Amino acid sequence: MAVAAAAAKMIKNGDVVTLDGGATTLLLAQHISGVENVTFVVDSLRIATTLADKLAAGEITGKLILLGGTVELSNYTMADN
């Protein structure tokens, strides 16, 4: 959890951040707060939901892009078949 919290603090206003699916990146998304105008590009439904909730609550501002494809049910990421 310390790695995810430290990584979340590295995100600055105006950044473009790409997150793939995984336990550490989900924790990172949960720790993101107080940033503005950040674009997040993700391939994980769980991470997308976490970030969407933060955007809707006004905890962060920016844009969320979910990469398309087929949902890989083993890890809730998007896969291109």
C-alpha cells in the first residue's frame, strides 16, 4: 500500500496518467485526491469505477478514458480479441 500511496502523490495537475489493471494500480487509484485537469487512461473496469466516483464527487477533476475491447472476466480488464 505504501508504494501505491507514494505513486499517487506523484500525479500532478494537468498530467496524463495511464493505469493498467492490477491490485497495486487499484490501490493507487484509491489514493488519488486533490488533482485537477488530469486525464486518466485505463483498461480496468474496477479502476475506471474508482476514478469515476472520485470525479463525480469532485475529489479530482479531469477526464476518464476507458479503453475498449472485450471484458476479461478473470481480472475485469479490457482485452482486444
